[in-house]
Amino acid sequence: MKSEPTLQDYIGVIIERRWLVISCVIGVTFCALVISLFLPKIYEARVRFKLDLSESKPMFFSEIYTPQRVDVVESQLEIIRSRTLARTVVQDLGLNFVVNNHKIYFLDSIRVANDFPPGKYSVRFRSENFGIYDKGDREIGTGKVGDLFDNGKLRFLIRERPNEDMRITIKNINKSAEELQDIVNASQIKNTVLVMLKAKSNSPELAAKIANTLAYEYINYSLSSIREAARSSKEFIESQISIFGEELNNAEEDLRHFKEKTGIFLLSETATEIISSLAEFEVSREQAVVELNEMESSIVNLEDELSKDEATFGVYKKMASFPTISNSPIITNLKDKLKSLELKKQELVQINAKAGEIAEIDRKIQAAEIELKKATEQIVLSGPSIKDPIYQSLISQIINNGTKAIALQSRIDALNQIISRQNRRLKQLPEAEVNLAQLERQKMANEEIYTMLLGKLEESKIAEAMQISEARIIDEAIVPDEPYSPKPKQNTILGFILGLFIGVGAAFLLEYLDTSLKTSKEIEELTGLSVLAAIPLVKNKERTHIPTIDEPHSQIAEAYRILRTNIGFAATAKPIKTLLVTSTMPQEGKTTTCLNLGTTLAQQGHKTIVIDCDFRRPMLHRYFSAFIKDNTHGLSDVLVEHLQLKEAIVKSTTPNLFFITSGTIPSNPAELLGSQKMQQVLNTLKETFEFILVDAPPALGVADARVLGKIVDAIAVVVMAKKSSRDAVLEIKEELERSGEKIIGFVLNGIDLSRHYYRNRYYYYYHTTAE
């Protein structure tokens, strides 16, 4: 069963593929640095300012409406980000005026009118004079270097003459405004009413100009909104003062004539009480009428603002219009409900009811107004969706004012009913007293309304003359010294980190996709059989190099001695005299393994013979080229009875080590190896030698190894690390096991000692010994 990978396994993968990781780190880091050096520099300027959070409401009216719960700060931020303010900044700075072949340094005082046709233009110089030509080569104006050119639609000043003619592009102002919106960002500074406005540009001076200009335009917009509301209120109040002033004069004159004519100067106590009550209610009614007229006037002004873009906002104007809202059945029902509540409130006021009763009625009125507001919103929001924050603000104001107007109308209707009741009481008095009371009432009501209007007129004049908005700049944007991006140091560090992640990820991906076997642990988990030995990789050595003879104290020689020992352990359960050594595919080191194993057995004093049974690609004779001039006297010649067995046996320089080469390559190797003669050869050799090692061809693809597997005592399979696949190892295990339970284990050849798994087993011991 496959075990879970450990931290050491992960570290081993990274170490094994370290060059891939290093290459990715260096490559990505270098690319990040190069890109940072060659990307255009972007500068960011920042301006910090305070928002205008004053509510947009009537200048002098009592609060009859519960404000909508919205994020006021976010609403102001949306206004800053709006296309309307962006268009204004584009016009102020001439950002839709683009010089294609020169720096903007040559120009100043640029301004392009909204109706100036976009397109490509050229400025051609004749000495200090120049002409401006459109795409059709038509002249649209002339000017002089150093003088301001202004034809009413296009204005600019050329400071000095450039080396060549200028090519200019006038961009569409809306497109330029959208581009400006992309490079500007406004965000609230946490837990404050301050805003950080950031503007980016490839010119540090232009970035600062954009940030400061947009901040000032927002302040101007806030101030102009206050002034516009104050101006509308002032004009309306002035018209009402004229009307009520004349009515007050007429009322005073009529009262004087009546007193002179009748000689009645004082009213009875009952009449005085009725007149005082009537005057109070009439003043309240007239004030509500003035407020209603002002609301309707404000709605008209707001609808005029929407009319500036009839194609986009015309439907909203129709949906948000006051008559449309008022005629809704839902709104009509709510108006009646408000009227009933207002009437009840005035009755309670008239009888001097307890404060708790009046407060309860006020709560019901407030709840009805909230219902009215929601119903009004539903009517208007059924129209098209508008994303521009300034127009959203206009629509919101229309909704609020329309709702207030409906509530005011309900109050007026209720007051009219109260006044009618008082008039009926007044008519029950003597006629002369009634006439005097009516005149006194008219004079008193007109006088109070006139005085109130005069006070509010002064307030509106002060507001209209206001020069300071609540919005103000705290820190102006300064020209940045360093570019905002790119940042070579930061990008290099990020590139290093990214390269490291990519390299490590690629290493693990390749490890996941790699189906080859690399460690003994993997083979044992895959096959369930033990690994007899792990042989280190031989580097930079000749093909005929024999480590157990040439380097008897090396790590590789020690690994073959471990193989010898483990085979000895395997022989305790079942004696092993003949051992077949095979592999999954060619060039996995089976011949080298077989020869070195035989050498270690001989060095231990066992009389050992190595037989080359690979008739397809024989290799053993190359290791002993000093003894064998040609490979024509070997096993195949013995099997076809062209040579005696004793004549084919060759003694090596190592004591107790003998070998038989493959001999002449036959045309039918599988038949020869599976013949009775082969069995006789092995039986004969068993009488003389303690160990017989059979070097067989690779087991996959040919039948030779399987034929030999039936006549030997045990089988050892050589697997090349990082080369032999998992499927091949499983297949060879299944194929050879059909010959019986003869596979005693695997030999893992060519292991990399740099892997963490093997460093612990080899490197530490031999490194310490060498020291």
C-alpha cells in the first residue's frame, strides 16, 4: 500500500530538480526586471480633501420627511467619479487635445469646445506663423508662435516653434472623460469624512494637475449646487413677498376704514379667541402653501436639469414628474391617510391635548410618510437604469421633493377643514363683530407670513452669496518625484517569489507526470517485493569499468557487496545455486550487475561462473577483451555442439571467478536456451561451481528470460532509476512469476546520491570516513 509522502520526499523532489527551479527563478526574475525597465513610467499624484456632506433640503421649511438612509460619503464619492466632472476636467486641461509627434511641453492654455469636431489635424509652420488644417487639408485658422490662438471653439498657445509640423488628434470629449475616469480613483480615508483622490499619468506634472483640478471642480460643483438652491428659493420668496406685502397693506387699510366707519375698536373675548385660533391655522396653512409652491418649483428646475439630455433621461423626467406621482392610486390612498392624521393632529392641538397623544399622532404621520416615500420610489424605479451619480442625485431629489409635496398637500387639506370649522363658529357672532374679526384675522395672518418671508429672504441671499463650501482641500497634490509604476526593486522581488513558485510547482508537476521509478521505497510499494540493493550511478567511466575490481573501496563496490549479502539472506529459505539476472529493457545495467555480483562472490571465496545468455546483444566478452579476441567460442557454440563446455570456460584474473561468453550469435536464441542441452550445461556446471550467474536478455519483448526462468533457482530483476516505468516493472513481475515464485527481489541501478533519501544512507558514512 502506498504511503503518504513525507516532508523529506518533498525536499528530495526539489533537490533533484533544483536546476529547473533555479532556471525558473532566474528567468522570471530577469523578465520582471527587464519589463520594469522598459515599461513606460506612470506617476501618481494624491490630493486629500474634505467632502461636502450638507443635506440638500429646502432653506426654511420644517422637517416633514424622514431622510432616505443612504451612504452619504459614498454618494459624494460617486459624484467625484462621475462622467460630468470628468468632462469638466477634460475641458479645463484640454486632455482631448493630443499631440502625436511632439511633447505637450510646446503648448499651453489648451481648451476645446464641446462642439468642435473630433478628428486628425495638422499645424504647419511658416517661419513664426502657422496654419491649422483638418484631415481634408482645409485651413480652419492661422496664428503666430507665442500668441494665443482662439477661434471660439479651439484655443491654444504655442510657446516655441518645434523642429517639424505638429500632428494633432482631437478626441471625442466623452471618450476622453471615460479614459480619465479609468486613471482616477477616489476613496474614503478610514473613519473620517476625508477623501484621498489619486490620479495617474505618464507625466508627473499632468498627474498633479488632474488631481487638483478634479478636487477643485468637485468643490465648485458643491458650491454651485448650494447657490442654485438658494437662488431658486430667493426668487420664489421675492415673488411671495410682493404678493403678501400687497395683501397686508390691503388688510390694514380695510381694517382702518371699518373702525372709522363703525366706531367698533375692540372684540369680545369669544371673538378674540376665535380670531387668534383662525390666524394661527391660516398662518400654518399659508406657510404650507408656500412650501408646496417651492417644492413644485424645485421639481420643475430639477426636471429642466434632466431635460439637458432628453434622449437618455427623458423617460426618467416623465416617470419622476409630480403629476404622475400624484395620480397613482396608491399615492392617493396614502394622501387621504395623511390628511386624516393631520386633521386629527390639528384637532388635538386646538384643544390643548396631552403631549403624549400628539406624539403618537406624529409617529403615525411619520410612518405614513415612509410608506409614501417607498411607494414613490417604486413608481420612479420602474423606469430605466441610470448609472451616472449626478443624475441619480437629481432623480433622488425629485423623489424626495415629490414626496414632501404630497405630504404638504395633505397638511393643507387638513388645515382647510379646521379653518372651515372656525369660520362657522365665527359666523354665529353679531355681524359687526364678525366683520371686525375677519379683518383682524386677515391683517394678523398676512403680517406674520410677511415677517417670516422677510427673514427667510435674508437667509437665502446669504446662502446665494456664499463663497465657501463645506468641501475643502486639506493637502494639494504635488508633482511626484518617483514613478508609481513600474517599481523595479519590488517587481524583481515579486519576480523572484513568482519564479520560485513556478519552479517548485513545475518540479512537482513533472514529478507527478513522471511514471519512472526512482527509489527503493517506490519499487517495494509498487511490487510488494524487496529491493536487494541500490547501486549508485557510475559517472564518467569507461563502459568496461568494473567497480568491484577497479575500485574495491568505492560506494558502488560496497553496494554490490550489499547485493551479495541480501542474496545470501534470500538463500537461507531456499538454496540458490543458479541465479538469473534480467531487466525490463536494454541498457539498464544487468550485465554490469551480474559481473560485479559474481566478482563479490568470488572475492568472498565462492567459486563463481558468469554465463552470457544474451544471444541478441551480448556484452560480457567486452569486459574481458584481454582474454577473448573474438566472440566465437561461447555458450551458443556449446549448445550446437561445435565446442566442448570446458573449452568455453574462461578464467579471469580475479581468483574463483570464471565466465562463459555468448559465442556465435544464433538465429534461434529462444530455442537454444530452452533446449535440453542448456539444462545439461547448467547441471554440469553445478557440479563444479558454487554459484552460477546467468546474464539473460531483457524480459519484455522476448521469451528468452522466461525460458531460462524455468530452469534456474531464482531471478533478480535490474531496474534503472528514472528510466524504468512502473507499468514495465509490474508487467515483468507478472511475466516472470508465471515461471514460479522465483523472483527474490529487484536491483535498483543508477540511483542519484544527491537525493535526500540516499544521502542519509551513503553520503554521510563515506564522507565521514574520507575525512
